[in-house]
Amino acid sequence: MVLSDTIPTKKSIILITDGDTIAVRAIERVANRIGGRSISRSGGNPTPLEGPKIQRLIWEAASDLVLVLFDDNGHTGVGPGERALQYIATCKDFQVLGALAVASNSYSSVAARVHVSVTKFGQIIPYGVDKHGEPLKQKLPFIYGDTVGVLNELNLPVVVGIGDIGKMRGRDIIDRDSPITYRAVLEILRRSGYLKKTKTATSKDNNP
């Protein structure tokens, strides 16, 4: 799936609350599938770049659709990943389509409210999942993770919960093009209206 080449006045971005090596590779693969770009340099444990540097990298990306990784590496409180995420999410240069809220393995982690989640089987459900992509037994609309707390403060249009990117007990491996992460990104594009906008732009371009 490759989206339109039409360039809007603002870059459209999706925030990803994971940044380990596997997540970086998985997001690169997904970004390529949708015709976008990823900011791999913002990945890491924790995120090694501050907001202004990530901002420049987004503008330099060769696509109007950019996936951006952030990671706190289990930092207590607001860590470098969340600080950078908050900076980018509130930057007026970008249109934030939504966020992928990635679950950790601890219920002691901060909880972020989600609109929906994607299970390890690719099902869309109205509550959270754990790091393996299994639905939470409590059936509450939350994801527990270490880089997600700031999402509650941002009033994002779409927050989709997901298990550990590129893993989920083999259901999201990179050799299979990370199908669960791909499904979650498509859900953000659909719910944000981005897909409809690009289809309309493409239609106009093809019918002068």
C-alpha cells in the first residue's frame, strides 16, 4: 500500500511509544509499506535526541507521512522519550494523526487511555492489550507502558493500543512485515481521516 505523493502544508505524523532495535526495524518496514518514512534516529533505549533535533529530522524526511519513535527505557516519571514526544506532539509544524501506545510487561507502569487496541491476531477491540497482544482481562480501555503517560495530556485524535512491536510471540515478526503493527498504523490512518484525504487528493490529481 503506497499513499499519495501529494504534499500538504504540514507533515502528518504518527507517534510510536517504543524505540528498541526491533521496534525501529519493524517501523521502518511498516513506513515503507505505506509509502511513508520513519525517524529511526529517535529510537533507542532511551530516545537519544531532544525534541528540536527530531523536529528537524521530520522536516527533512522525504515524505509527508512520518512515523516517529520514542522510548523512556523504563524511566521513572517523565523521561527523555516522553519529553521529546510531548515537544513534537505540541509542535504547530505538524499534524498529529495519532499514536501507537505500546504495552509493557508491568501493570505498575503508567496507564494511557486508548480508543481501540489491536490484538496479536489483528483483531480490533475497544479495550487494552498486554505486551504479548493479548486482551486485558479487566477489559478496560487502557495500555500500561513506560512511555505512554504523556499521551493522556495531549488530546490526540486517535490512540491505538498494541503489544510489543515486532514481537508478540512471533505474530508481529519483521520477517512477516510486522503485520500487527501495520494493521495498527492503518487503523490510525483510517480513523484520523488521512486515507480519505489522500484518496481525494489522488482523485483530483488524476482528473484535472
